[in-house]
Amino acid sequence: MRFFTSLNPKSSNSPASPQAVAGAGKPKFSPENLTTLPQVVAMEKMELKDDKNKEVEEEQVVNPWEVSAKDGGKIDYDKLIDKFGCQRLDESLIQRVQRLTNRAPHVFLRRGVFFAHRDFNDILDSYEKGEKFYLYTGRGPSSEALHLGHLIPFMFTKYLQDAFKVPLVIQLTDDEKCMWKNLSVEESQRLARENAKDIIACGFDISKTFIFSDFDYVGGAFYKNMVRVAKCVTYNKVVGIFGFTGEDHIGKVSFPPVQAVPSFPSSFPHIFGNENIRCLIPCAIDQDPYFRMTRDVAPRIGYHKPALIESSFFPALQPHYHSNSVMKGARLSPLAIRRGEGSSPISGEARRLQNGVPWRRKGIRRRDAPPLLLGFRDCCSFVETSSRIAIAIAAPSQGENGKMSASDPNSAIYVTDSAKDIKNKINRYAFSGGRDSIELHRKYGANLEVDIPFKYLGFFLDDDAELEHIREEYGSGRMLTGEIKKRLVEVLTDLVERHRRARAAVTDEMVDAFMAVRPLPNMFK
């Protein structure tokens, strides 16, 4: 947060008075010019309050380009709802969806993956009255293939399209990734078409779906709406929403209207003509800033505010550690574990400790290690200093706490991964909430709050009864980590294999057909 001081040269008490600026002489001494002790105390209290407010604001950062929690902690979605001003998606809305569509709610609704909304109740009101709406979602093509986290909004959007029988526009922001990822225009366009194949493989109805890339489609009515939006948003406003700085090029500052205007039906005159119908946007909650801006502008230029239904983040397989504090142990055993230089966040010795293998370094067995150290088995590095040990506590910034990253192949399962790749990633990298030994695991059970295999099953295992059985068995310690990982491998292998077969059937001609600018005469049938 920045503070700006207004300088008033007309005030003789101002630090920027003419005398001070010109150096014409020192101001006369008087008791009134002294800062009294109560004033100093009050100023210090104000500074402490400002620091506290700043600390609260910095506890977690969630925006379209960064998702992180303070010291690698968990994202607090309740605080995020309060900060963004959206609403919790409650059970009554989920039951209403089931009643209106005559379909069982999607697993992502039943299990709270999509957990927040803006005006979703208004969309359901309109639908119940027989009024029309359309869906809008998108993808920023920054990688050759999608990972499972990328599939979440498309799997859910496919359900919404089928359940409500409505049209869908999908934006490929190849221009955005060209500017943010330093990709060439040509590479961004190529990735957009490759990603379009993965999107089409999700099973969207071509008679109800229009996919477009910004580089190919922006212009005409779409561009006119961009200008209308841009005129309504000041530079200070866009900086306040997105956090742009003086180091950001103007392409970034000018991009938000591009993502905003697919919310307006007149951006697609070949589909909607002059109809001013409502729009529902399924997306992850980190995209909310774009649409807060859009919702503020929409009524001023004659459109409905877009409604949103927002998801939580799909967690990475493993935490990525950063050292955030150091404790010094007094006269502990002279052992040292050094952090590995490779991509793995924990060293081989730490991993052997994690897996319950006897720990040996300098003749010291795992059972002889101080209990304090064992408590931090997954998040410590140890550096020996004489007869003392410095314990660097490293907090995770991914895993259960953040979202999958396309930049780290070991943090994600890709739709191009083979069955062998999936098995290796789950067994080797999926962060476990299991205990240090079988005995402790049987006694205390797994910590389901941090266990990635269990969280993944919550996304992709359709059978509610089986998931509840796993919760009870694994949480009580009757099921072991190896067993739940084996089940997850089976579920993900089946999912990825089905997607791979569907994608193999997508041709370049099919991509051209989905991306052709055309009317959709059967879009509401």
C-alpha cells in the first residue's frame, strides 16, 4: 500500500512552505511547533494500526497471475469471499439447480469445488421464467497440453451446457499469454489451437459452442465494446484492481477490457444479434477481479451484470518449500541433512525419513533423532553448526495450499501423461497425510486435511459412497497410504486415457469448425 502526501505551499506550517523550499531562513521557534508526547504516542499507534492492516492484506494474494498464502499457509476462502464481496454457494441453490434441470448436481457442486457465486440466483430466476442466458469461459494458452487443474472449469461448463441447454463462448487469450509469458505471437497462436483440441475433447456440442482466439477475432462489435469499457475505467481504478506498476508495459494495462467484453452478447452479433441476454461465467476465483470491473461497468453501458460461479483451486501434487524462519536447537544430536540441489523439495534422507525407512547419517538411526525434528519431517532442512543444529522451517507454497502450476511438471498430472507417468508422479510426489510409521498410522489415522491423494479423489471419484468409505478407513488408519494412492492412480489413469482417446479424434478441420464465425441456430434446443 502506498501513501501520498499532499503538499500545500499556502500553509506556513507545511514542511513544503515557501521558506523551506527556497531556504529563505529557519522558521521561528515556538512551543506550538513542538510535537507533544501524546501526539507521538498517537502517531505510533496509527503506524502500528497501518502495519497491522497491511499484514492482514498480505496474508494471502489471489489475483489472475498469483495465488499464495502467507508463509505457505492455506488459502482462506471465507476471507476471500469477504474481500471480493461474492457469496457462498449454499445447499439451497444446489438443490434448485437439480430441480430446474432434472439432473443430479455435478460432483463439483456436491463437494463444494464450485463454492462461490455472483448473482447465480438471478440466472436461475431468469431460467425459471423461460428467459435465455449463455455461458462464457476461457483459457490462457501457455503450455502445450492441459493439466488436470485446467480441465476443472471445462468439465463443469460441459455439465452446465448440457443441463441448461444453452450456448457457450470460449475465449482463448493468446494475446494475454504473448504479453505475460513473453511468447511470440506465432507461438501463442499455435498453443491456442493445440489447447482448443483439448477443450473440444471435453465433449462440447458444436451446434451450441463458439471457440475464438483474441488474435483472430478481436475487432468489429467486440472491439467497440472494448472501447466502451476502457472509457469507463480510470488508470487508478485498474491499478487498484490488478496491482499494475510502472514497470508493466501498456499492453498489460490495456488487456482487462479484452477479457471483460465476452460477457456482453453484442460482442457476438453473428450469434445473438441484438438480444441483450444474461451471461454466466464459470471460472476459478482468481479471475474474479476481471469481472468485478466488468460488473461495475456493465450497467453504465447498457448491459446486464455478468453472473459468476467460482471454484476453489486444484492443488499441486507436492508443496514447494521456502525457508521462512530459523530455530536453533540446544545441544541436539550432531546430525545434518542437506537439501538436494534437484527439483525435489526435500532431500533423499528426508524422503527416506518420510517413508519410514531407518534414518542413518553419521551412524544415527531414525529412532534416535530428537522428537522435535521428526515433527518437521516434511518441511525442514538441518544445518549442523558445532554442537548445535539450525532448523530451517520451510513452509509449503503449493500442495494443498496453492494451485497446480504448468511451469513445474512434477506438480501436475497432464492429459498427455502415460499410465506409467501418472503412477510415478502419484507415488513419488503426491503429498501424503499418512503417519511416519505403520504403527503410528494405525493409531492416529491419516491427516485428511493435507493429504493430496484424498483431495484428488474428492475431485474425480464420482461414487460418493466409495469416497465416504475411503474417508472413514484412511482417516481411522485402517487404510494405508499405498492403498489410497493405488486407487487414485486407477481413477486418474482412466480419466486421462478417456481424454487422450477423445483428443486423438479431434482434427484440424474440427478446430476450424468450432472456431468459425457462424450463427448457432439450434443453440437453445
